[in-house]
Amino acid sequence: MIITYLGKQFFKIGQGSLVMAVNPISKDSKLDIKGARFGSDIALSTTNHPDYNGFDMVSHGETVPFAVKGPGDYEIKGIFIKGIMTETMLSEKKFINTIYSLTIENISICFLGCMSNSKITAETRGQIGSPDILFVPIGNHDLLDPTEAYKLAVSLEPKVIIPMDYDEKTLKAFLKEGGQDKVTPIDKFTIKAKELIGREGEIVVLSS
């Protein structure tokens, strides 16, 4: 599996011939970053907001993704995806935020999306389980602050934690919280299921 970070909460996940996009940035977003354009087979959007719902940006030629836009159970190309509903506040407006849980090639992934509240129900926690790879938002105004984000992340007992939606200040605070200040950002994260054995709460920082 190869994971590439394209800014904000926009990720490209590749496994063999399969390409998945998560929270692509829309052309209607006011952000300076727009990420890259590419064709994906599946695209997940946690929140119906221009910063996270750019399905048009991950359609290319004849490749139009299966768009997953909210809570529910989905099966696409042999991948089971569970969308779990939570609520979030962005710019003082309430939005539905969908947490996605899925497994690709024996690697379980959880994408927390635009969480602004670190308190999750026991039912939601049970549905998430203990993922191999957890994507967690940190800082940037509306979202979890670095302390909340780290506490929530480790409580879910992932093998690898990938921060997103960070700036330099919030990332530094998050790494300090986890006692992993010396982590060097990498361009891509390439991992196989067997390489996750023995890892526990390891923070992997991807540069966009």
C-alpha cells in the first residue's frame, strides 16, 4: 500500500491497480492548496464542504470514482467500507462528519475526518475497533487540538498514526505530545501488512 498526502485531509491511497482518494479538495475551496488531479476508483468524503468533497478532482478521462458521501455500509471492488456518523462544527456551522473504517489487503484503516469533539460513543469506538492505520486531524481552528487528537488516537490503539490538516505549530505540539519529536516527514508511506507487526502508536508524518 502506498499513501500520499496532498494537503488538508486529501490523501491518495494505492494498492496494486486500485486507487482511492479521501477528502479531495474541491475546485470551489478557498484554500491555496488544491492538491493533484488524478483518476480514482473510489473516493470518500467525510464532510459535505468544499475543502473535503472535490469528487470532480479525482475523475480523469473514463475513470470516475464510486463516490462515498456519508454514513452506511458499502462494498466496492471487494472492499468493505463502514461510514459512521458523527457531528462536527466548521466555522460555527454544524456538519455531519463521517468516520470511515475499511480494510485493504489485510490492512485496517480508520479515517476520522473533520472531528471537532474528541468524545466518541462506546458504540462508535466499537465500530472503529483498533485500526492498523489511523488518520487523525490536528489543530487548524475548528478541529481537535494536538493534545485531544493524540489522546483520542492512542486510545484507539492503532499501529500507525498519520496526522492531517496540520500546520507547523500544531504538528510540533502533536509530536511532542507523543514523545516523537524527531519524526522526519516523508513524501510517501509504503507499507505491507506484515511490516505493521510490532508497531504501536508510531507517528508517520507525510509532507504535502
